[in-house]
Amino acid sequence: MDSAFDYDLVIIGAGVGGHGAAIHAVKCGLKTAIIEAGDMGGTCVNRGCIPSKALLAASGRVREMRDAQHLKALGISLSGVGFDREKIADHAKNLVGKIRGDLTNSLTRLGVETIRGWGKIASGQKVSITDDSGTRTITAKDIILSPGSIPFVPRGIETDGKTVFTSDEAIRLDWLPDWVAIIGSGYIGLEFSDIYTALGSEVTMIEALDHLMPTFDPDIAKQAERVLIKPRDIETKVGLLAKKITPGSPVVIELADPKTMEIVETLEVDACLVATGRIPATKNLDLNMVAVETDRRGFIPVNDQLAVLRDGKPVPHLWAIGDATGKMMLAHAASAQGIVAVDNICGQHRTIDYSAIPAAAFTHPEVSFVGLTEPAAKAAAKEGGYEVASVRSYFKANSKALAEGETEGLAKVIYRKDTGEVMGAHIIGLHAADLIQEAANAIAQKQSVIELSQFVHTHPTLSEVLDEAYKRATVTA
């Protein structure tokens, strides 16, 4: 503890990233305080990862038990399946409460001081905290900014939180509209289309770009459309921009040609979920007090060590992590950044390999990926003067998937032809979110498909889907 400061470390924002940083800081011997004006746990615990997975788990059970053909193949028959929307919503709400409480208690147990209020930069090593009683200032040798993000609502879209809403409101599942439009076909849009259709709603998915799931590998997006979209009560409108959305009964959506911006179609639906991504919550941090400017989207510039940059150079003792950095807007990425930032504060030189951080959509079946898509890998190969190749293996040839009656899906591995090093992996299928970790570890350790093909995988398990892909790759690697 440096006696010249109130704390060794002050963290602004108690989301998953800030929480992970605080716990690691205490373990490293730093006197630590964390400041939070809203819900402990941030977006992930309260409005994102945790409640959405609870809704997906419950609605997924409903979908599975209503699939009479699938159950019949397993020798099972049910006379009927019902559900209670309010109890499903309560399941998510109760889970949020438990995890938020566990997170808060863990900070208290480890000796992290939790300060309730709005934290801002007062100067280089000072933080101002505003609450109902006024404003006070504390000092810290180092400061970590972890403000998180909020849903992005494009211009022209009016939300009322009831008929037109973001994922923040959708997660409460206050009601089930008969017909809901979803603006965007990314992770949030896909997951909520899964929830709504499982519980009986019709969905219209609207994507401004010229194809669905534009951030996914093309082969996975094609398979996802075949498995997650076409068999379900989902209408798709691609290459159309939701120029104006007006809440009400009905909700009126004016769709425009993205090039001409002329209205070409008008929809009237019961509800609309705006799932157009997220933006950093960095407006009210008073970064101007240290002459730091965010980029045009509001992201805080940082270097590889997570130090905040001013004119391209690190600001002494100021760090930023999580969604606000714009690196990877994922809870586990934020947590990893928090640990790395603390290690750098403590004199270790550490960075993060973002290419080895996996992501997933928890649809039924799940979609996951790590590393580069095939088009991105080919672009990198062209610039680097080497060649890449890809292989696919299929769940329909996997014994465990056959036993489960869940054979839709594939795994795709992208690798360098010269070294065999894995550059990317993409999976759609049963438990894809769990399977991707093996490929993520392989990328982190720069392993080759030849080396990976020699590992022994348990039989019969879904892990053999990746095993088969590695073995197929050795033919050309």
C-alpha cells in the first residue's frame, strides 16, 4: 500500500471485467475499491449472458419436448407440453439475483471495498464519486475504467420499452407477442429468435446487409440459416434498413433500400426487438480531465497492455478494460483483460491474444467460433505470403450425436498449409459452445493440425467432431 493514496487501485464499473480485476488485484496484494452506480455484475449478470441463457434453457426444453418426431425416434411420447411465461421469466430473474449476490459477496469476503455511486475521472490519480449525498473525491495509485456498454439504437428508431425494445427489456420476458420483428441477425437476434419461436411467436428478422449473420463464417452462416431459420416460424428480410420504427399497437416499421434510403415496404407487427449491437458507456467518465479522447464510436483507446492512450502514448496509471475498449465485446474477454491490466499494474508485461478468445450463440443448436473466418484467413494469408486450407467434419457421423438424435451441425477448421497452425475454428451443433474451447486452446498454443490429430479423444463424445476435422486436415497439411 502506497500511503500517499487512499487505494492502490480503484476500478470504475463492477461488471464481470471489473469484478475479475478486483479479485485478482486483492490476490496481488493491492488495496482495492470498486465503484458502481447501477446493478452489481453489469450487463452480463443482469441484462445479458446470465438471464438470456436462463430463458434459452427453459424455451429450449419447450422446443425439445414439442418435437414429437424427435422424441418418437428416441421411443418417447408425450401427450402435451405447456409452459408458464411468468415462471420462465422468474427463472431468469431468480438466477440473476443469485449470481449478483454471489458476485457482491465475493468482493466483500476478499476485502474489496464497494462504493456505490457514479465514478468519474477527477484528475490523473483522482476519482470523483457522486451519490445521493453529494460528491466526494478519492485518490488511487492506479485507476481501471470498466464502464461496459449499452444497446445501440439507430437514428429513426423510437423505443418505448414495451412494444419497441432492446435486449435490456426483452430479457424480462414481460409478454409474448404473437408477431415480433427482430432488427439484426447477430448473436442477440439469433438467440431471441430461438426463444420467441420456441414459445410460439412468429418472427420477422430484418438485416440491413445483403446476407444474414454477416459476422459469421459463410459456411456456418449458411448452415445456421438452414437449421435455425428456415425450419422455424421466421420470415427474413435481407438488404433492407429499418429506417423508422414507431411504437404502438401495432408497431409500424418502415423499411428502406440502404443505398437510396427510399421506403420500399412498411410492416405492422405486435412488437419489435432492436438487436443492432452495443456501444460503449463512456460518455460520463470525464475523460477530458486527463485529455483523453474516445474514437468516433466512443471507445477508449488502449495499447496491448490495456493502458489508456493519449495521442498514441500511455497515460500514466490509467487503464481500461471490457466493452469500452472495443476489442471484443464479450464478458470473458473483459474478465481476461482485467487480469492482464492488474498484472501490468504490478510490473508484469502481459498482453492478450484476442485470436484465441472464443465466442458463442446459445441457440438450439449452438453456434461458436474462435479465430479467423475463412475469408479473413485468406486475406491474412495473401498479405503474409502463405496459403490456408479448411476442412469440415459433420455431426451426422458422430456416434454421440447419433445417440442423442441431434445430428445437425458441422465443425470447420481453418489452418496454414505450410505449418498446419490452426487459424480459426467454427462449429454449429450440439454443445458447440463447449466444444470450441479445445480449438481456442490450440490457437493460443499455436498448435498444428498434425499435433492435434495425434491427441486421443474420448469415445463416444462430441469432441470427436473436432478430432475428425484434425485428422482430415493432416491429409493436406
